[in-house]
Amino acid sequence: MLLAVLQPGGDAATALYIVAFSLFIIGIKRGTHPTTAKQGNLIAAAGMAVAVAATLLLDGMGNWGLIALGLGVGTAVGVIASIRVQMTEMPQMVALYNGVGGGAVALIAWSEIRNEIAEIDAGHISSVPLDILIPILFAAVVGSVSFWGSNIAFAKLQDLIPTKPLAVPGQQVINGVLLIGILAACVSIAVGNDDPSQLTFIGILVAAGLLGNLVVLPIGGADMPVVISLLNAFTGLSAAAAGFALDNVALIVAGTLVGSSGTILTMEMATAMNRSVANVLFAGFGGAPSGGAAGSGEERPHVSIGAQDAAIKLAYADTVVIVPGYGLAVAQAQHAIKEVADELEKRGVTVNYAIHPVAGRMPGHMNVLLAEADVPYENLKEMEEINPEMGRTDVAVVVGANDVTNPAAKNDPDSPIAGMPIIEVNEAQQVIVIKRSLSPGFAGIDNDLFYEPNTSMLFADAKQAAADIAAEIGNL
């Protein structure tokens, strides 16, 4: 195919699009390992630059001033935002960027329907071909849902609105009515494709946006990684549909890559939580009352220690497993934790890191934070790999992880997280939990780990606690 388009009279833009999506595929492949992820990002960015150049070569391109302005503003905003964003804010940036993609697709769909209506009014065509109209409608609905849903996810992660589930009375009924109305309006436009109503199309965009808001608002913060992944898949699928409408091969391939990978990741993460995607979307998980056991508000007996005691436990261990969670990200404690590991390794202690699939607020959140602190990739152990080793671990250190270490998932069939696979730190000989308080995590339930006989609580900011522990180990 590439040789054909490079022949005299061939389509240079199509050839460049093939180069672009080939670079996308290579970039994704390189991004699957931390040691090559940076290179993968650069390769994928080069692919996007080629795709933009190819688009500018298409016949009929105009409004060069607006195009230059858009490229300039977009580049400036992207560069400045990416430089300034903190690692702890990366999940909300991912959600925001994903939403922008969905919004762009929805605007493209609106632009295309206007162009088709103009062609009908000018007498150039008698009706909009269904192979163009159906992808336009799909892109408009899914892109709008993704844009507004991602905005809600961003607002929750940024604490602009409460992270707990926010539901309105009759939530499911309203969602059902909106969905039926959107489908009916789409059918109406498809049936009347010789005179499509732009007003109806705008109504579809508005209703889809409202649906996107109402679907994500009742979802608690604990499920944000799955939601972000799902909305990412939506954006990819809408982009692929827009590619069919525009007959743009790069958009079709890139959108399909994002849609398929996002769908696979969503299913994998839901499986890691022992829940279905439908349960994530409709169960309102994360809204349980906080407090003591079962939300009673009663404080259960626990053991509290200081940095010196923790240092002694760790320094005289043979094997240590560190379990990072969102609390580590909030405290920006990844570098301090690495210092603790370095001090332990000087004493001959084997240190590994246990990574739960949904720890943090986005897929791979903990991997990104630990990579920033130069933690060797081979020391990062997935849940399935580390759990069999927990019984032979001298000390497990939990840093800000809550729900993903809660034994109630295995021991209490009535728990909201019953059946969810966890990092089985309670099997270790000793457990040290670094946390500010006994407050529950995003699931809104008490963590039984805090009250196990082999658990010691170190109540402090994770960054400061890790720094103190590292200093104490160095002084032993």
C-alpha cells in the first residue's frame, strides 16, 4: 500500500498518514517498559507531528491564520501545563487531556454535519450518505460523553467537587430517558438524511454532555482509575468514527488503537477489583460512611510507633516489601522512600515494591512516581508476583495505601470490597503502616489491617516519616 501511494500521482498525505500511525504503534510498544517509555513518547509525538503535516497537505485547506493560531496556542498551553504539572496531579491532567480529545471529536462531528447541510442547501448532494452520517452521529455522542465525563473526573481528582459519589434523585431513570432521547434523535436525523436538522444535532450534543456528567458524578474516587481508562476508550472510539466520516486513515487507526487498548485496560482493572464495569458505573461505590468499624465511629485498639522503632524493625530485617498508595503521591514521598530503601540495601536488606493494579488515581500511577525516584524497574513486583512471597517477608511497609491492603476484602463477605484482590501485607511477619490517621480510604470503610496484632501504625506525613526513618537507619 505504501509503495502504491508513493508512485507518481499517488497520495502523499496518505503515505504520511501511514508513517504517522506506524510511529504511533512503535511508540505504544516502546511505552510498555519504563526504560523505553520516554523514547516511546517521543516517537509517538513525532508521529503526531507527521499526522499534522499530512493534514495540512490535504486539498482545500484554508484559513491558515486560524490554523497557525490554533497550533501556537495549543502548543503553548500543552508545553507550559506539562512542565508545571506536579507528579501528584498527573491523573487529573490525563483526565483533562482525554476530555479535550473527546471534545475535539464532538466539534469535528458538528462541523461535518454543518458542511453536509450546506452541501444539500447548495444542491451539490441530495442527502447525507449513511456511511458518513452514522459515524458522525456516533462521534458526536461518544465524544461529548467523554468530554463532559472527563471534566467531572478532573474536577473530582482536583478536589474542585467532592470525590464521594454525587447522585441526584431518580438518577438511573434520568440517565435512561436521556439515552433513549439521544438514540431517538439520532434515528430521526438518520431517517431524514435528505434534510438533517442542525438544531436536533445540537440537542444531541447537549443531551450527551448532560449524560456524561450524570454518569460520572455518582462514581466515587476509589473508581477513578477505571473511569479514566473507560473514558479514554470512549475518546478513541469516537476518534475512529470521525476518521471514517472524514475518510482519514490515521484517525481511524489511532482511534482504534486508543479505543481497543483503553477497553482492554478497563476490563483488566475491573477484574483486578473483582467487579464489573457496570458495577463501577452504577453502584455508587465509595460512598460508605467513614469512621470506625462498619462506620460505627468507635476507635479500635491499635499499636502506634515512632520513626526510631520503625527504623530498628527495618534495619534488622532480611526482606522488606514497600506498598505505595495514593498517600505517597499526595505527600510526594517517593524520593524519601527511595532513601529508606537505599539505606536498607547498604545493610544487605532485600527491598521490593508491591504494585496493586488500581493503586493511585490512574493506571500505572505508582509506577510513574517510583520511576521518577529512579527505583529500579526489576524491584517493582505486580500483585500476583509478590503475594506468594508475603509469608516469607520480614517487614511490609504500607505508605498511603488503604483499600488495596484491607484484609476485609478476603475475610468479610459483607464488605463493600469483598472479593477484591489485595496486596496481602497482613501475611508478613511485621507490618508498618505510615499514615496520618486511622481514617478510611476512598472506599469509605475502615481498614482491618490497622488492628492486626502484627501491625504498627506510624502516624505522620509520609515524606517526613520516611526521611526520619532513613536518618535513623543511617545512625544505627
